[in-house]
Amino acid sequence: LLSYFSFPCRYFRWWYKKTRIEKKSAFIDLLCAVPLQQIYGCPLGGIGGGTITRGWRGEFCRWQLNPGIYHYETVIADQFTVCLRCKGQTVYQQVLSVERPNTLQGWNWGYCGHYAFYHALYPRAWMVYELPGQNVVLTCRQVSPVIPHDYKDSSLPVGVFIWEVENGRDEDVDVSIMFSLQNGMGTKEDRSGGHWNEPFTFEKEGERVAGVLLHHCTRVNPFTLAISAREKAGTGVTHLTAFNPTGSGREVWQDLLQDGRLDSPAGKSSLTEKGEVTAAAVCASCRVPARGHRTLELALAWDMPRVHFGSKEKLHLRRYTRFFGSGGDAAPALSHHALTHYEEWERKIEAWQKPILENSQLPSWYKSALFNELYFVTDGGTIWVELPPDCRAEDLQGPAGAGLSHLLPVLQEYGRFAYLEGQEYRMYNTYDVHFYASFALVMLWPKLQISLQYDIAVTVVNEDVQPRQYLMCGQTAQVKLKNVVPHDIGDPGDEPWQRVNAYLMHDTADWKDLNLKFVLQVYRDYYLTHDSLYLRDMWPVCQAVMESELKFDIDNDGLIENGGFADQTYDAWVVNGASAYCGGLWLAAVCMMCKMAEVLGDAEIQQKYTDILSKGKEAFERMLWNGKYYNYDSSGSDTSSSIMSDQCAGQWFLGACGLDQGEFEVFPKSHVVSALKTIFEKNVMSFAGGTMGAVNGMRPDGVPDTSSVQSNEVWIGVVYALAATMIQEGLVEEGFRTAEGCYRTVWERLGMAFQTPEAYREKKVYRSLAYMRPLSIWSMQLALERRADWAPAPVHPPQVPIHP
């Protein structure tokens, strides 16, 4: 116990050295959490090229252009402004923002929020402005290229703003939309000097786009921002190359006010001086006939093609450079591509979402949750990079030579993908959590899941013998042991892929869940993708990690034992002896080893694991089943009999792979249903009046288990997985009721839209904003599609709505 009490001292010593002496960020900063701001809306950008999040009031307020690194700055100059003119006179000019800032005071701020409405259905959002007293309605539709099974346009760092203008007047109106943008992300680098802007036009196949490039010339990871609009018959595009966003902005305002256009000076701006900030604007204008409607199309693109992580050791090229080049000059072509292809993107997005949105059997909160939780695929500090052109298999395999025959072709074709455990928990591809989130990837971008699995497989067979002290127990052990699954692929502040296991809390070589979660995902991926080359490559790796896992079956009863510390994803919840969570995952993995051996014709291994399975099943039931549910563990401690909401995690994966009946039934059906009904009655309905999802641990008397900081938390991603398990077992209403509590708590009551945390408690305590695990909601969708009575509505030819 002493070692646990000394954890705070060890952590503080480590934190002080890391953050104050080395001036680096902590992989988990327990002392400086990101403050909650209830402002976020739908992020902009595709997968792995960086993201810019807009708030639900239209502000540009969360920036992740450097991979995995977040800046939470609202940049006040980044705005849309409308100008209305009738009979040659400007009758209305307004920044479409409710803010009243102390800069740019020459602009007309303070739009009345009563006349604006926001809707988000990721990857699109709608902002409706009913301009007061003007009889004109503006609808800005925001679109990002996040398209399932698309590995090209889905990688692009762009967002499009389609402005629909409805003129309810009896006279024509000239309408201009001005888009202004600061050169930078609102950080101190904006003032570092040497930045500059220039106008551009880009014409291809008869389509012309015009705007301004804002070159942000930092020493590490320089980038270019581009604001632009599409020129077409009846639409004029004008620009202002540079203005000072820290001044009054009067010259910009007067320029627009005068004739609804901007001056459009030619030539580049001068370089900024140190301490100076610059901004630019582009304006699209058209005449809208009386009682008519017109469309103006604007875009934002950003081009940071070549990136270094914190260590600056290796240069990485982002995925989109495969299509647009890595010279740092792609912003005009990206802008053009976005403005000429967004209609096609929307058709594909509609075709994907429509059957779910039109299914009247599904509750509307679920439709919102299912699509909006997907924000994390792009906005999870996500990076998607190409392999270097001269990369050889040996370079990837590591010293141990992983022997993965399709590693090189897979990574060459689909690149390398990584996303953070959470915006505050800065470790890439945290594997115990990805286990839950992976359903979103394997269902929508299966090649990214397979690429990620190859990366994990390589690290399994390699080791890192460097010793280090682990913060929780204070003991020293090597960074990475051979033939075990890593906790994560690395820290964006270091060199991911090169140095794994940024997680310093525990030595995860002794964790009981990581190896099992690899095996479970391999078979699940094969089952859903039918990729037999992948299965063949992963088979020896599965055997290696299961051999490593077998040593945890100390009494040789076919069931692994936990080690008396928090040795699994619940890394502050101690578990001892046989346990429902790890024991259940173990039996599911053993079952899948039998199934994979059968598919691959490996009779010897099949027999080996069949024998283990029959012993293990008997031990599991004998030691943990209490007649109603599976006990938390077999240690006989005060909390052994706690009801764990995640006790059926093994069954969840078996059910997703069709291995839950007949010869492959691991857990008796009646026991699974009884356990799920007990969880529903106790962890869901007896907690917070059934309105907050399922608490992780509940005592049999209906009081939350407070034996650890995690046992009385609700983990949103675990709840979605539990709901999926309920749906798989026919408890559909219970599943929806369970998950609804989480959605309503996070997205409605707590105002945590687009930053779903890992956890919350009954009384307003939350932990780790913008977290990976809630992507597990896609396992609910898989469970629904698997049910015989699931019939998606017929897909009509997609029509893009103007309004949501």
C-alpha cells in the first residue's frame, strides 16, 4: 500500500521535470486539465490532415494542425460577415457573430442569437440566420469530406461553406458574404514574424476558384491557409490580401460597405514584423431576385504536408500528399477540388446516412449520437501518413523481423493511421481503448483498422529493453517486452511508431487484457472483411500473444487470473484472481483461436485451445457465476460480488462475430441474459434514476461501488458497448434506454457536444474530455444490422437538403 500512497509524489516529480524543466507536455496531465468550454460544434477537415473545430455559434475555436497537439483559442478575426444592398445602397451589414470583442471595433458585432439556429449531423452542420428586419434568410451548410470506404477525398484538409440565400422581399437584393481569417491559430506563433499573404486564382476544366493564401512560416511544420470562393455566372469574388486583425478594422468594413465588394489589390503582402499579426478576407457576391434564392460557395483549406512530431527525428508526409503533392503549394488545388467536388461528397454522405435517418424504428437521439460521435475519427489528434517511397519491408519489421508478408503492401497502399486516446490523454492508438472504438473504423474505413493492426503486430514481436520507473508502483522495468501487445504506439510529443508505450502509469506487460484484445480484433476484422491474407499474417502473432497470456493461468485450470493490481483498462480498479472482465475476454479469445485454427486448417492449435476452452468455461462458471450475474472477481474481498457493467465484454465480441451459439457458445445464453438484466436493473435503473447510463460497478444492494475512483464512474464507451451487447441478446429496448442516458447527459445536460469525455459521475464530475472509447457506439449499429428484423429503409436517389 505504501507504494500506492507514494504515487502522487512520484507523479509530481515526474510531471515537474517533464513540464517545467524539459518544457514538454505530459502524456496525461493530472494537474492541468483542459477547462470545459460548452461551445464546440462540428469540426472541419477530413481524416489525418489536421482539424479546425467551429463552435455552435460559428466561432473558429479548436485547432489541431500540428499532429496530436491542440490549441483552444477562439480567433476573433475568423468570421463570416453579410452585406445586403438594394438599389445600389447598402441596407444591412453585420458580422454573423454574437460576440462583442475589444478588437476590430470598427465592425458591427453582436448579432442577436435569437435569430440564429445551429444543427450538426457529422460531417455536416447547418447554421441558419434569419436576418432581423431584412426578410432574408441565410443558411450556411458546412461540409467536410468524411466518406466511408473512401481513402482519397476523406484524407483532405478542407471544409466547404455553402451559403443558401433566400430573399423574401419583393425586390432584388445584392448579397455579399465576406470570410475573414487570421494568419495562424491564435497562438504566440502568429506574432513570430515572417508570415505573409497573397491572392490566388485556380482554374481547371472550366471551373475557377479565387481567394487568398495565408503563408504561416514557422520553423517546424510551416503551413498555408487558404480562403476561397467559387466564381460562376452571376457570382463575383473579390479579396483583401492583408489587414491588421488587432486594430479597429475600419478600412475593411468601409471597403465592403461601399459597394458590397473588396478592393482586390494585386501582389503579395509584405512579411509580418515580429509582434505583428496579419489577416485576409475573401468576398463572394451575387444578386438574388425578389422571392428567389441563390447559392454562394466558399472554402477553407490548410496545407501542412510535411510534419515532424515532437522529437523532430523523422519527416512524415500526410496521406493527402499522395494526391496533391508535398511541396507546400497544394492549397489552391485543394480549394478548387473541394469547391468542385463537395456535391459528390454530399451525395455519398446522404446515401450512407439516409437508411439510418429514415428508419422510424430508431430513436432520433441515437441517430444524432451515431453520426456525431464520429467526430473523433478526425478530431482525435488524428494523423494519417504515407510510407516513405524508399521504405523496405525490413525497415518496418523491426530487429525481430515480424515475418508479416503483407505488411509492406498494406501500409504502402493505405498509409499509417493513428488517433489519440483522448485530446487530454496524448497517446496514439491506445490499444485497450481502441478495442472499443475499433468498430467505427472496421465498419467505415476497414483498411485503416487493418493498417493499424499491422502496426501493432510489428511492435508485438519487437522489444525495447530500456529500463524506466513506472509511476503507480515505483518499480523499474523495460519499456516494451517481446511478444506482448503494447499499450500505445507513442506520444505525439516524441516519435510515434518508433518509440511505443508512452503510458508510464503501469508496466502494461503484466496487463491481462491487451493481448486478448488483439486476438479478438483479428478475428472480428476477418469476419467482417473476409480478408484471409490478413488472417494468415496475424495468425503467428495471435499464437505468440496467447502463449504470453497463458502464463497468467497460474493454477492451470484453463482460466487466467488477475494479479491483485489494476492490470487492465480499468487502470485504477484493483482486481484479484479470476475475474468476469478479463476472464470473459480470455475465454472469448480462446474460442476465437479455435475458430481461426479451424479456418486455417491448424488442427494441432485447434485441439490445444479446444481443451483449454472446455476447462476454462467450467472454471469461469464455477468461480464467478452466482445465480444472477458474474461476480467482479473471485478474491472473496468486500467488493468481489460487485456487479460490473462490462462483465459481458467477451460475449459482446463473440456476438459481433456470430460465435455466440451452437458449438461456439462460450457463456450459457441464460446466464448472459440474466447478467444483462441484472446490470439493467442495478447499474442502469438504480443509478441516477436510470437517466445517466450504467455505472461501472454496483453493489448488490443497489449502491455504487466506491472501492476505486473508477468503479463509481460511468464510461460512455463502455455503456455503448453494453447497449450493443443487450441488443445482440434481444434486449433491444433495454439497450436503447441504457445508451440514451449517456447521450442525454453528455450532449444535452452537460453541454459536452463534440468533446464526449471518458467518464462522468452522478454528481457533475467528469474526466478526460474528447475521448476515443465512445466510438464504440458503432457496435450498436452492427448489432442492429445483425438482427433479423433490421430492414434498412430503401435508398432513394440522394437529394441534398438545403435545410437539415
